[in-house]
Amino acid sequence: MDAHLSDIHGKLKTVLWGETWLDISLYLLFLSFFLSPFIDSSTARLLVSSLVFSMLMIAGVMSMSRRASIRFTAGMVAVIAITLRWMRHVVPTPTIETAGSIAVLVFMIMLIVVTLTKVFSKGRVTAHRVKGAIAVYLLIGLTFSVLYGLLDQLLPFAFDLPAKLEDVTSLRQELLTYFSFITLTTLGYGDITPTHEITRMFAIMEGLFGQLYPATLLARLVSLSLMPQGDE
């Protein structure tokens, strides 16, 4: 009986704090990218974006680590970020915008570091590890987009954006997300350009991530797949 209860507890713990939430995070990342363009209303788009982003952060906390201290810290940061994000709908002040962006940025960096640790650690190459590697790549692009949004709030003339978006923060953030991913993938269409020294520096950094991360990841996964079982 005790063994049966222990087995149930172990399975429940795996579901609550296991790799399932990593899969959910990956699906939510894809959803956040492809859902917004099909919503015509800017208000509805912002609400849906906030909802998906909140779900992504919750899934990120659940998948981050089984260590209580890390989960607690990540959970607190996520609660602050989610609260500030929804407060923007009620009190859209520059202070709340900036504080919310900082909280999201801290959480995303934590999530990337923890997930990278799992992806590059020793052990057998599994489907979950590959999904984690994909999630990290998407999270890097999303994190830089949040960083660009923060810099756009703090620095004058940080980016050369269309003039019609001068006072529309949500649309500016969507364009900066687009800019982040064309920079990460080194497409560089040139329709949006960083015009401040700091934003140019981070754009170069993201481009380097886009080049080096896939190469480093591929080399690491190949070395792990060739590693003898006894060396894990």
C-alpha cells in the first residue's frame, strides 16, 4: 500500500513539476507568435497577448526546477510581472510599463538559464531535451524583444520605427518582437533599425546568439549522443 501511494505521489510530482510543462511552454510560445496577427481589434489583441503571456509564465515556473527555493523565487517574480502586465490595462502609466518590462525580463533570463542548464547537462539526448533547446531559442528572441521594448521606453530615439506608432506602446512592442526575431535569425530586412549606441550593441549581441547558439547546441547534442553510457 505504501509503495502504491509512493508511486502515485511520484507520478503526480512528475506531472506537476516535470517536463510536461516544458511542452506546454513551447506550445504557448508558438501560440503567442502566430495568434496576434489574426486579431483585428488592438484591445482584444492586447488582452489575448496578456493572457497567453501570463499562462506562459505560469508554465515556465512549473517547468523551471523541482528545487523549492528556485520555484519560490521564480514564482514571486512571475506574480509581480503578471500583476504589472494586467495593471497596464487599467493604469497604463510609464512607471508601470517600465516596472513590468523589468520584471518580465528578470523572469525570462531566469527561465533561460535554468532551461539551458537542463539542455547542456550530461545525460541521454531525449525529445524533452530537444524541445527545451527549441524553447530556449524562442525565449532568447522573446527576451530580447522585451529588452528592446524597455530600451524604447527609456532611451530617446532608440529605434527608427514608423511615425504612426509614436504613441501606441502595444504596437511598438509587436514591431520590436518582429525586429528581435529577424535579428536573431540574421535576416535583417532593414525596415526597423536601432539608432542608439546601446540598442545597436544589443542587436549585435542577439545576432551573435543567433549564429553561435545553434552551432554550439548541435555540437553538444552530437557529443552527448556519441558519449558512452558509462560516461554519463
